[in-house]
Amino acid sequence: MTEPFWWPQVLAATSTRRQAAGMLLAHATPTVEGGTLRLHFARADIAAAWEESGAQASLEGAMKAGGVDLAVEAA
């Protein structure tokens, strides 16, 4: 799996906007598949925290601000 070239910039923007999102994203392996950013979490508890935290909205906002228009899905 190859990280998208823009991932570090999006991660930094998300961390600035919301600490929890940044901490959770640090545990994600991102891939782009068919126009969707898929976040792969190795641990089920981190994936559950992602789902419950609302951090996805923060990530989507940071991506939009960075000009990245992809759907986001936790896998």
C-alpha cells in the first residue's frame, strides 16, 4: 500500500483543527481506492474510537480545505 502524496499535509491540517482526529489518524494507514480514501486501523478499539469521535468530519474539512475531494471510509 502506498500513502497518497498529499497525506502528510492533510494529517497536519487535521491535527491543527482537532487533536483527537490527529491522534486517531496517527494510527491509520490511508489508501485511495476508486475515489475513496480508506483508513485502515490495525486495532479495533482505535477504529471504534474513530467512529464514535466525529473525527471524520474534521478530516473531511481538512481535506476540502486542502483541495482534496474524496469520500472517506474507515475500513
